[in-house]
Amino acid sequence: MEKIYGRTKTIQEDKVSGFCPGCMHSTVIKLIGEVLEEMDLVDRAACVLGIGCCGLHMDYIAYDNTTAPHGRACAVATGMKRSNPDSLVFTYQGDGDFASIGLAESISAANRGENITVIFINNGIYGMTGGQMAPTTLPHQKTATSPRGKDPARYGTLNVVDVLGKMDIAYLARGELVGPAGMNNCKKLIRKALDHFRAQTIYLIIGLMLGSIYAVVMGPTTLEVPQPAMTLHDFNILFFVIGGALIIGLQKMKDLKA
């Protein structure tokens, strides 16, 4: 019998979801794991978890992860990425962690253009502590602390996408985990977000090739015994073209998979 679906290896085999019925946290972490596997990035991934329900993933995921102090996931991720630039660092945060207690760290990281990915789960309330009203709670939405609905005349609503949309960041998208179509779309959005990491690797290779051209022209000046610079007579343009074609081919293959 042909196997058409299998559990992602990024979730520990002996674990069963302990999230509340109907909660989509387990679905999102499954989608992230599937994308990491499909893009062959599991070994380079490092997840920074926020405090709250999102932090419970420390008991489930099988790749590198750490938990940041409440609201400080973007700051911790910044330090991790700067100290290990080759790693794929992303945060996983709820709206309380990202857009309330951690709003300063979140906005500052975006304003600086830090090379990290943020996966922000917004359910419009403080879920773990009982469903209280949050900055992201919609107008007239009923919560544990606004049983008659949030009064827009007294409390504003923080639209995170609108705020971040005014900043010069690499990629910003919003999806909803409603039905199979919504889940499939969210997976595509996650792939596109992580795809920026893959693109940087390709551009790095191109940069090394350009650096090699400089070395060819100037000669290997760092050797103890200086050698003459390579000339066009010595330089094999065929292998250089083959290398460039391989890079373009890899990029095309990646685009087809996306």
C-alpha cells in the first residue's frame, strides 16, 4: 500500500498533543516542521519560544529550541542569529508575548531589520490565563474581562500587520487557520518566509564567486611566496560558467518546489 502521509520527524515520536480541543497551535508547529523537512533545514533551525501556550512546544519539537523571558523572544533570537549567522533562527510567539509585553522588543527588531523570522499566532485574547482582553482583541469581541464586548471608545485595537507594514522588512504575510484551504495557505506562507534564508545562501555563493574573480585578477597575495596573477589564458571560463549554471538550476528547482 502506498504511503501518502507520514508524521513529521520534527515532532517527538512519543508525544501526543496536549493542547485544548480546537486549538491550532499543534497544527502550526506541524506545518513548520513539514516545511523544515521539505526544505532540508531541520539541522540548521533554531526556534525561540515565547511564554504562554506557544512555549509548551518545548515538550514536542525535536529540533533546537529555547524559551525566552516573557516578551523577549525577538531579542533572544537577535543574539542567536548574530552569534551564529549560518543558522535559521525563528521565533514562535502568541499575541500576548509578541504584541503586548514584548511589543518594544518586537517593533525594535523589525525596525533594525534583524535577519530573523517571526511566526506570530494571534487569537485576540490571553489564552493561557483564561481568555482575558488583549491589545489585539477586536472591537466588540467578548472576553473574560469584557463580557459585554470590547468597547472601542475606551480601548483601541492593535493591528500588528498594519504597524509592521510601514517598516522596511523583507516579508510580511497574514493567514488564517480555518479549514484545509486556510491551513494549506498558511503552510505556503511559512515556506515563503523561510525561503528568504535559502535565498541568502544562494546570494552568498554568488558573492564568493565574485570574490574569486577579484583573487584571479589580483593574484594569491596571501601566500608566503607570492605568485603571479592568473591571466585569461590560464583561467578556465568553462568551469566558471558551469558553476553559475548550477546555482541558477538550484534556484529554479527551489522555485518549482515552492
